[in-house]
Amino acid sequence: MRSFIYLASQSPRRQELLKQIGVRFEMLLPSADEDSESIETPLPYEKARVYVERVTLAKSAAALSRWRKSNLPWAPILCADTTVSLPNSPDGEILGKPSNAADAARILNMLSGKVHEVLTAVAIAIDPTQKPTALVQVSQVQFADLSPEQIKSYIASGEPFGKAGAYGIQGLGGTFIPSIQGSYSGIMGLPLYETQQLLKIAGLTRV
């Protein structure tokens, strides 16, 4: 059994979740000259499921290129990406990370009182010569009706920034969610069931 993987993600939540299931990992992060934001730009009319899988595989390809330029020993590379979607909404098929406070308010107003989807794709590159294996987990999240004061206060907390859909379920944002259907860890950014399946394929777990 291999002893560790590379995690190509800066998300502290993904790091916490890997630690939770006892996976040893080393970081394989983008360099300063990599344009990671362009990878996350949705294509015109792109559906959320297609988008999140495409972005994750693009991140995997970038991480593999990063590894090839290094002197690091080989280990499987794990990548993930999360997006929030209001299906069939002309304005909200893909709700990414807010660019500023006004954008965060726009997104939170769109989610208020509605059920939205959180999609997380996970990919693992088992061998540098083979295509990564990817899985997508989809959860439904019910949002409470939010008042303008709640939205303003939440944005002032700083939590919406850097998060798809402008909220974090593991923080204050969890107080806006009366129910979910799906994977709590997937909504956080790394669905543990799907991740465990990929780790099994890579020979990284005995469970």
C-alpha cells in the first residue's frame, strides 16, 4: 500500500477532511506564475456538472505538469473542485466565489429561500501516464429566507469570500441551512465516500 498522496488544493477544509480519515498527504500547490483563475472561468452555457468535472481535471493536469517539473518522488495526486448551482435558473446555473461584497450579496439573495445544488468533483491521478479517475457528488441544500440584515452581517464576517456560493456550511453559513440531502463533507469540499472509493482504486486504503 502506498504511504501518501499529493493534495493539489489550498483548501484547509480538504486538508482537515483528509486528516479525518487518516490519509497522509503532501501539498502540491500552484506556483505564483500559474493562472489558476482562468481554469475556473465557466464556458458559455456550461452546465454545472460538466463545469466542475472539467475544472477538476484541468487542475489535475496542471498539478501533474507541476510534478514533472519538480524532483519529487511520484505519488498519486488528488484534486477537487466545488461549485454551487441553481438548476434551470438563467442567472445562477453556476455560482462561483464572490468577487466582492456586492457580488456576495447578489449570490446570497439568489440562494435565499431556495433549494440549490452543491457539486464537488474529485479526481485522482494514479499514474503519471494515465488519465485521472474522477467522480462527482451532488447534494441538495435548502436555504432559509435571509433578511437584508442577515446578509449584510454575514458578509461583514468575511466568511463568504473564497467560497463557491458565498457561504461555508461548516461556519456561520450552517445556521442558514435547515436541511440537506446528500453529503455534508461534499458540501464542505471533499466528499469522503467518493474520495475513499478513489483511494481504494489507488491502493491507498485497507478499509
